[in-house]
Amino acid sequence: MAGSSFGTLFRITTWGESHGKGIGVVVDGCPAGLSLNEEDIQLFLDRRKPGQNKYTTQRQEADAVEILSGVFEGRTTGTPISLMVFNKDQRSKDYSDIASYYRPGHADYGFDQKYGFRDYRGGGRSSGRETIGRVAAGAIASKLLGELGIQVTAYTKSIGMVECDPAHFDRSRILNSKLYMPDEEAEERALLFLDECIEKQTSSGGMVECLVEHMKPGIGEPVFDKLDACLGKALFSIGAVKAVEIGDGLAVSRSMGHENNDQFTELSPAPADASQTESGTRRAQKAANHAGGILGGISDGSNILIRAAFKPTPSISRAQTALFQDGTCHEIRIKGRHDPIIVPRAVVVVEAMTAITILDLLLWNMTATLDKLHRIYD
Amino acid sequence: MAGSSFGTLFRITTWGESHGKGIGVVVDGCPAGLSLNEEDIQLFLDRRKPGQNKYTTQRQEADAVEILSGVFEGRTTGTPISLMVFNKDQRSKDYSDIASYYRPGHADYGFDQKYGFRDYRGGGRSSGRETIGRVAAGAIASKLLGELGIQVTAYTKSIGMVECDPAHFDRSRILNSKLYMPDEEAEERALLFLDECIEKQTSSGGMVECLVEHMKPGIGEPVFDKLDACLGKALFSIGAVKAVEIGDGLAVSRSMGHENNDQFTELSPAPADASQTESGTRRAQKAANHAGGILGGISDGSNILIRAAFKPTPSISRAQTALFQDGTCHEIRIKGRHDPIIVPRAVVVVEAMTAITILDLLLWNMTATLDKLHRIYD
Amino acid sequence: MAGSSFGTLFRITTWGESHGKGIGVVVDGCPAGLSLNEEDIQLFLDRRKPGQNKYTTQRQEADAVEILSGVFEGRTTGTPISLMVFNKDQRSKDYSDIASYYRPGHADYGFDQKYGFRDYRGGGRSSGRETIGRVAAGAIASKLLGELGIQVTAYTKSIGMVECDPAHFDRSRILNSKLYMPDEEAEERALLFLDECIEKQTSSGGMVECLVEHMKPGIGEPVFDKLDACLGKALFSIGAVKAVEIGDGLAVSRSMGHENNDQFTELSPAPADASQTESGTRRAQKAANHAGGILGGISDGSNILIRAAFKPTPSISRAQTALFQDGTCHEIRIKGRHDPIIVPRAVVVVEAMTAITILDLLLWNMTATLDKLHRIYD
Amino acid sequence: MAGSSFGTLFRITTWGESHGKGIGVVVDGCPAGLSLNEEDIQLFLDRRKPGQNKYTTQRQEADAVEILSGVFEGRTTGTPISLMVFNKDQRSKDYSDIASYYRPGHADYGFDQKYGFRDYRGGGRSSGRETIGRVAAGAIASKLLGELGIQVTAYTKSIGMVECDPAHFDRSRILNSKLYMPDEEAEERALLFLDECIEKQTSSGGMVECLVEHMKPGIGEPVFDKLDACLGKALFSIGAVKAVEIGDGLAVSRSMGHENNDQFTELSPAPADASQTESGTRRAQKAANHAGGILGGISDGSNILIRAAFKPTPSISRAQTALFQDGTCHEIRIKGRHDPIIVPRAVVVVEAMTAITILDLLLWNMTATLDKLHRIYD
């Protein structure tokens, strides 16, 4: 409850700083019996690993994960899963001069106001390395959702002005492209734009989109733990996110009711008993999905579509005006190894936080009806 | 923890349905010693009351609040404050036919999938009347923040395509205009547009903006209970919100680092001891506020600026295609008394949720340093 | 989270003071589909109603409960159930002199130290009337457990030195005796002892025992939310409880391992498939139940047996030494209408808190295995 | 929220199994600015270390703690403190035969019923080694309480029938005696009794008492998070605890009101302004402390006195009847390295859980009044 935990039933607690001994997460409440090994988690961590190409920080970290508890004979035991990554390439000296001033666009000033002092090495706890714990936990959540047939997929939606065209969506590109963009042509333009950013000693913002397919209906708790409210918190808790959209997002403010309401469509004949949902109706079909799969805070079984807007990396080489502890301002230039764009490495973080949120609410929903209690306890 | 509570230390729990006996909220964790009476709360509730003009539902409700506990001799006692409003004008018969089908754009289908059946009268728990509890609790949070000098102000930012011009911002208009818009000229155009919506049997979306002035720095808990993450959840938990923005919001995705970073500016000489903040520096000044007052999830003492995008009211008179329990679809027309636009009545809901969130995190921050413990316990 | 809520998934929030407008509870997280009406709850409240005989306070309260939300067409909807009882017989004048001093054995001094002042009328929030909310919520939890075959039964175990003899246990007496004692002979002696207490202007302590039959195995969350830890908190949260025991309780400290370990016994042949528990074994049988049905914080399927020790009512007519606000001490005599013994009216409170705790952990356990997820979502 | 976390504002999350890679804890919400190093924590861990003498398991573990995060330049930063101890002497083969049956007095059967299988090596998560995380976190809480002048001291109260005599209480013995007993003569008798237990291949129960001195008044949240309710949960969450007492504990059930009420006594003249407590009165004095420092769930500034009854170690060498997976029962003898008495090593665990609980509620109480908000934010 002190800020470093997320989720109610599937609950993660992250710890660690950029330049401390390591980064970790404790996952409590993972159901027992899930097959799990370190490779399952490493595949996710490799997607956010630094040093992959010139568009990411040149810090060299293997980010090799170790499972310290909660797995026995290849399966989760129901007890806390402790995961850890050691920091290897901590060049703290890069940051020694940051101790004396507050950088524009960073959390430096807020941390000092809150705690009276701060770990100034590489952002300390506010570093992007904190997301390692989220991604490791998200790998577990994704695997568990996969067992139920639910698939969570995030990708780069836009970088600066360059936006993917849904018509060119190529799912196979996502994990095999430098920028995790599903549109080849857009990625080519984005790479040129990023080269320009590097040359100009600045950075770029962008959008990450996340798609959840084969979602179960009925997930989300009215009224404060709505599915969209929990997803909103999950994505806003990622550093640098300044806006979150569900479905049509901002555009709904300029829409009209008859355009925005997703009309239902006739169901095809029921193929078999298996197609019957709990309440006796077949899964609803809609003519459109402006709602992004969530109505009244509850999933309707359509695909969920959410987006997060990331601000440009605040660490840029260009001269900036910093505030010093004595209250004066001076020009500074930030050294160190920084990404010209946060978005590609944030893709897997968005996917992880989405998976964690959905799994947590899916567990929660198991207690929604007396009928479900009978199914478990009779 | 079961979805109807919000906040950690200042914690509200709402209850009630549109057509039940009433609507209420229990506010637990309100500090003792705040002067409070029913009039303080009624002023807030009157801003969301139905039937104010032709742009809101014609349901007639006084929504007179009663304080049932937690206040003694005009001051809060530190124990739970129970607030209640009785429903008066419940015409349940308006809704009898809704029982048999799922309306487009509504939570009907999701509720049935989740709970096996639903209270179909006027949306039940998913009705906008649920926000009465939030607004009542928000009145208390706002009053308490006011005691510390923090002011929370929400208003209508846009309706459909009609947007307020910041240059025409007139604070005095907000509470004295039909649509709670601070720009007179924009409101006139918005009213014309809403007349058109009514005529066309449809509804409109819009945006609400909220400004927090004289904010304390250091508020917000890294990493999952960031101030923006908690605000994001707070606003997304309001029905019909499909996007939330902090500061520049979505625009940051198209911005560059040197544009988006708020540069610090030299402080004016310290006027007196009172201007010293805790860590020995004077309050930081910035040349811009693209960040909307939050960096790394912690307030920096600038104004906080957030926005929520509301979808058009899903209840429209126009013919629509509903799903029936037997799996077939048919044309329906929704009767009942509905708003052509949610936004004006949602303004005070956004203000309430913002105030509750900020107060909760302000309380939380009181335990951030050993120095603060000494200040309370020595 | 601010002290007036209990439980995680089945979560209750109580409010109200002894001499305010009323007392209530919001029950959030009750599964949908449970048949429920006001009579179900009234039966429980009548067991703690004052004025039943000369051994309870002479305050006259019908304590008639009203269901304000969460039930539709006779069944719970899954949304918050708000329950309320109005205070009728509030003779606040009885308490006017209490404002100026702190009574021995009461919470007066602590409340003033905590909140700076207090609602001095009849104990305010620390009054026994606060338990009305618990009992009302407990009626719901008990009914739901009953649907699963689990039965919770509390009774008076001892009053002063007078203890029930297990050999004389007569279940049918419990609800039909003045003191809720299952042993007729013990009750006769207890009544004589209480007459003596009244005559001597003093009060008596006693024990309440609670038995849970047909318990499911596997309930309780290691390591901090053990079943016994949650029950311990539940019972200690009842005012006047100074000790809690599980199974053999205190006696285990004087026991030896070979005496205290409950040996397993051979199972009788499995009668049918229905007798198979989840993990493929039949329900374990034990030769004894020193453990009171809980090992390692998890139920083993045996009966659960817990006890709570209640202190004597602190309000006695005899002269006592009170602390006044000016720091001096003076002799006072407490007027008002008080019970010479808390225990009989506390029986149903213990039963209620036990039922709430067990139901909450039963819901929680539904998410313990991947297999259970498949049973709900496949 | 999934069982391995404790506390609201000062929140600990433990992880690890007896025979996994290690044991750890994440402490979130520790105020910034506390001086802290590994030696502070090691001193506490050494008190529960195995292999200290023949009355504890012969497993050899240095239990050397490592601080992995949350401390910078010798002070806590306000971010999560991750602490870890590696397991060294894991002889898993000792336990291979345990996989096939359920031991009497152990959690084996419950874990299997809950999770479908278990980590059978040395009890897995239900091992006493889990308490390493609690003790490490408790060292931090104790140090922080010490900064405010609050002292927490636990000791062995009784072993079997041998009880310490309060008249022989010698505080200096506690940390310098084999059994952490403050009464030399009692310890001598206890050692003889334990030799007898070892010879008879059995084990003994006992009591741990904990004393909190210089406690602040006003701590504890009515009504469910009473100080005694939270302490009760804290102690019952320790494996093997079957009863918890506050103050006079069980004896209150046989007491009468005029005996049990602690009368107030005249205050000595106020020495200085510093002796004024918040509400304008000097600290109350009482003629007795039957209440153990807690009334109505709130501390009254007297010493807090609590006790926990521990059952005998369930692992004994003597022949016992175990349940096998096929439903049959057979005689088994438990091998491995076990303590004949849990109590001496549990002393520091009780002290740790008490310190954690009190600190958590002390932080919580900082938000109890508007006056306190002004003290922090003006």
C-alpha cells in the first residue's frame, strides 16, 4: 500500500534503483499449477533490454532474470514468486554532477521535495529500469492469460508525427522490427525522423497501442475498479505517459450518440453447446467497436483497444536551464546514455501492465456470483 | 476492496441504484476537526442535480443530502461520515421493457454476463446517479483542501467541436452558466449545437478540464500510486470517460524533448522565511507547464491540469439495434428522461474525484520522512 | 482502509454512533444471486437487541433494519448492499456530564488524544451499538455459507467463574436461553452470579465460543492472511475482547508435541465419486482436534473452534476515579443504562465476524489454482 | 493483497521457501532519512539464527542479510528496501519421503488441498524460515520507533509449565541467555525440562511476552483496525501461535468490572511545556494496567503488554500416524533437524511483528486531525 505494489489478487511489488545492486519484483497471488521457467520471463525482458541499437541507451545490461522462489518442479506453487535482475553496468560517475541541480522534465525536484534528498544516480527509483519488475511480472500474467486463450499484443502506434496505418498492420513485424512497429513503411519514416532527433540533440514522443483478443465478457468491477479505470491507472503509472485512450478515446468528445454507440448484430446460429456463455446467451456481436471492448467499466467480449501517449525522453544533450539547490538557474548539458525515444522499449511495458491488470480483474470476477461458488465448492 | 471504494487514507465507499431507495456514500478517514454542515455538501450536489434546464434529464430530484454520522457539534470527529440522498422521482415503469434486451452503448450486456442478471431500472448501479456519492464526498475533500489553500476548479472545456478559448477564460462564468463553460462565446455556439442534437434525436460528447491551484510539491507515491496514475484511475472510473490527459496530454506524442521539457526560471528573491519549503529551497518556478504540474508521478508545485473526454450519452431517442436475450436483434427506441450531453453535469464529478484523489495522496505524503514523524510526535 | 472496513473480497464498512441518527453498514462484494430479505437480517439483529431482560441495558430500540440497495427482486445483485438501523431512544442528556472527564476502562481518553475531541454521547463510535453493522453483514455471510453447507454457531462459554460443561452441550438451548448458554445447569448458576454483580454495582467478564461445522479444507492465505490471523483480527476488533484462542488455545503452551499433534486416522471406504476432494484424496480424518481445524493458517476440513475472552462491562454504578480535563482526578458515578455483562449480546457479534472472515477467505481461495480458473472460464 | 503482505503504510512483503534459493522481504513505505545499515538488521537476524545450541535445529545458516535497494549514503530513501538472505545448508534429501504423506500437526494437508500440490522440502513456504523476512523488516521498524523513544522488548514468558516470575525480571538477561528468559531461576528449570523433552523424542510449547514502553497515546484506528486487532493479527500470523492475550488477557473473563477497570490517578505537577500533550492535558496516569495499554482499540500511553501462546514443535522423532495420498494411514518417523521448542527463536519474531504493527498505526495516526495537516503543510 505504500506505492510500489499494484493489483489486488494478482499483486506485484517492485523494488530497486537504476544504480543499486539490482531490480526485482515479488509476484504474490499467482494461481498454482502454471508451468513457468526463466526463459518464459527472459523473452519479455529481452524486448526492453538496453543497447539493442542506436535508438536505445548504450548502457550494456544482460538483464538476466533469476527466479528466487515460488516455482517448484517447473510449476508455480501459489506462493510469492520473487524475480531479480542484477545491475551490471552502473557507471555512477556519469551522474555525480546531477546531485547539485534539478533537471528540466525530470522527477528530481519532486523527489527532493518529498523525501528531503534523493538517490541521484541515474534517476534512482524513477529510472526506466524500474519497469524491469513490471515486465517480468507481466510475462507471468501473459502466460496465464494465454492458458485461457486471451492474447495481449502491444506495438508502437506512432513516433512523432509518423503514425502506423491500420491498413498496413502486419502482426509478424512487431517483434522483428527495430521500433516494434507493425507497419513497415511507417517504420522507415520513423527511423529517418529519429536520426534527425539524434542529430538535433533532442528526443521524440510517441504512442503505444495495446490489443487484447479473445477477451472474456463480464470482467471489471463497478464502480471504482472499472476495467478501464484499472487499465488507466496501470498505464499512467508508467513514467512519461501523459494521456491514455480507450477505444476511440479523445475522438468521442467530438462524436455524436448515433455514431458512437456500437450497434448489436444478429448472431450466427449457435454451433454447439460450447458456444453458450454463462447467462444462456451466445457471445454478443457488434457492428463496430468504438467502445474499445469496455462498456460501463465491464468487458463486453469484444477486443480491448487502449493507447498511451509517451512524452519525449527528458534527457537530451542540448543545453537546458536547471535549478540549483541555492535557487539560482544555470545552463546545463545532460551526459549519460539515453534513448532518443522511449516508445519502442515501452511497448513491452504497456503489454505487461495490461496483462497484469486484466488477469487481476479476471481473478476478481471469479467471485461475482453464487453460481460460481457452487462450481468451485460443491 | 470490492469495487465500490476509492482512496487509501481518505476512503469513500458509495452505494445505491438509480431506482432503489436512495444513494449514499461513507467517507472514512476524514481528519477530525473540519467544520462541516449539510449546506457545504448541498452546494456541490446542486451542481449535478437533474432538471436544471432542457439540456439535462427532466427527472425531478431535490437530491437533498443528509449527514447521518461522523459530525458532532459542527465538526468532523474522525469517524466515518455517512451521507445519503433519497430517490424521489423513480418512474420504474419507464424501464420495464429494457429488461428484455441489451441497449447499444450501455453496460446492460456486461452486467448480465458478470452477475447473471441485473437491476434494469434506469441502469441500476451503472446509472449516473451513482455519482451523487462521489460529489458529496468531493465536497468534503474540497473544503479540507481549501483549508490548506489548495483550490480545485473544473469546467466544460468543449462540447462536440465547440471548444473554449483559453484567452476568453472567465472564471466567474463557470458556476453561473448553463453549461459550466468559462467562455461565453463558446457556450452560445455549444447551446445551438445541443439544440441541433435534440432535434436530431442524438447526443454529443465533450471534454471537462480541471485545474488545481496552489498545489503542494512532493505529492504522489512512486511508482504505482503516482499522482497522475491515481488521477487517471479517478477520472476513468467516471462512466462515459474514454480518454484522460495530463498537461499537454496526447500532444506530447508529437512533441520533441527540447519543446516539452519545462525549463526552470530564476527565483525572485525570497520575501520571507515563510517562502522556504521543507528542503531548504524556495518553490521552483518554470517557464512553461507542459507537464501539467506532475513529473515522475510527483507534483512539482505548479498548477495541475487534467482533462477527461466524455462520450455522447448512449441513451438517444433515435432507432437503434438492440440484442435480445434469445440472441436475435431488433430495432428499439429508448424512452425515459435522458441528457443530450453528459458533460455539464459531469463537471462537478470531475472536480470531486480530483479533490478526493489529491487529498488522499496529501495525507499519504505526511508519512514520507522521519523529519515529519518528529514534527508530529516530538 | 481508514479503519471502518473489514475484509478483502467480501468487504464491510460500518458507520454510525450510539446517539447519532443511526447505525449502518455497506456490504460490498457479496456474490450475486443470493436470496435475501430484511427478515433474514432482522433475526440476527434481534439476538443483540437491548432491553431483552434485566441483564441487558434498558435502552429501548427496535433496531429494525432496512435494505437500502443491492437487492433486486429478492436476490443480491452483486452491487453494494446498504443496511441501516435508525436510533430511536437516544437520551443524550444521560451523558452530558461525561464530556468533562475520562471514565476508567473506557476509550474516552484515547479518542481525545487521537482526535482532539470526541462525541461523548454514549461512547459515540466506540459504543457497542457499532456492532449492529457487523451483525447485519454477518447475517448475509452466514446465509451464504449456509448455501455451501457451512454452519457457524456461537454461544456463551463462560460467565465469570461459571463455565459450560461440554458434556452438557445442548444446541437447542442456545437461541432459547437468556444468556445464550448451551448448558442449562451452568446458566442457572450464571444467572445467580449476575444477580450478585448487579447488587454489588459491578459487572462480569466471560467467554464466547464459536464452532464452524462442515468447513471446506484449503481456506486461508499463507502467510499473513492465515485463517487464524484473520479470525484473530476479526474477534480482537470487537470492543472488550482481551484474548482469543484457536483450538486448545493457551493450553498448547503447556502441552507436548506428542500430545498436541492430531494424528490422522484411516478413512472409511469412499462412498461415491462425490466424496473425492479436488486433489484426489478423500477428506482427511483426525483422531483429535487440538488444532481447532487450522494448521499452518489453512483449514484442514475439521471443525473450527475459536474463543474470545470479554472483559467486564467498564460502565459500573460503583464509585470510580475519573481523570478530568484539568488533570485532576475525582470520584464519579456512571449513570445511564448499561449491561452487567457484555457476553450474551456479544455472542451473535462473534458469530457474525467469524462468518464474514470465513466467507472472505473462501472467496479468496477461489483463485488459488489454474485449475479453478479453467473451471470458471472454460 | 495476496497473503504475503502486512501493514498499510509501512508495508512488508515476504517471499521464499525453506529450501529454495533464499528468503527475502520488501519493505515499502519506510520514511526517508533513517540511518540504516546491514549490521542494524543482522543483530536481529542473529537472534533467530538456527544452530545456536542444542535446543535449536542443527541446520547451519549464517543468515547474512544483504540490503539490495532503498538505502543511499547510509539513509533510507523512502523507496522500497529489499532485503535478502541466501539459503546455504539445504539438505533437500532429508525431506524426500515427506512428499508422499501428510504429517500430523503440519500444514501439509492444507497446502495440498489449497494448491493441488506443494513444495514438500522442509515445509516450503510454511517453514519457520519464512520469519526471516519479518525479523529483518522488524529491525527497521524497531530502529525507527527508537528514534521516537518507543522501545519494544520481547522475551520468553514460559516453557511448558515453567513460567518466569515477574518479581525476578532481569532485563539484562534477555539477550544473554540461551532461552531469552528474563528470570535466571526459571530458565534453569526450563533447560532441564527441555532435556527431558529431547530424551522423550517430543517437544514443548510456551509463551512469548512483548512489552512496549514509552508508547504514544492515540494510536490505533477504530473500529476494525484497532491497535489490539492489528497486533492480534500480527501475532496469529506467526506459525504455531494458538492464543493471543492483551494485558490481563484470558483472566478478564473471570474478573469483575470494579477489579478490571484501571482507575486514573492524580498527575504530578506539570514540569514544563514539553509535558503538555496535544489536547492540552498532561499524560494520564493509571493505578493499574489490566488493559495492557489499550482501551477501545487505542493506546492510552501506558505500556503495552501482549502475549502469544506457541504450540509444541510438530516435528518430533517419536512414531506418529500420517495420512498417505492413497487415503491409508501408516506409522512414520520424521527425520530432519528440528527444534524441541519454537519459543526462544520466536521471541524476536514477536518483537518484530509488534514493532511493525505499532509503526504502521503510528504512521496512520499522523493523518487523524486537521491540526496535524496544518503542522505538516503550513
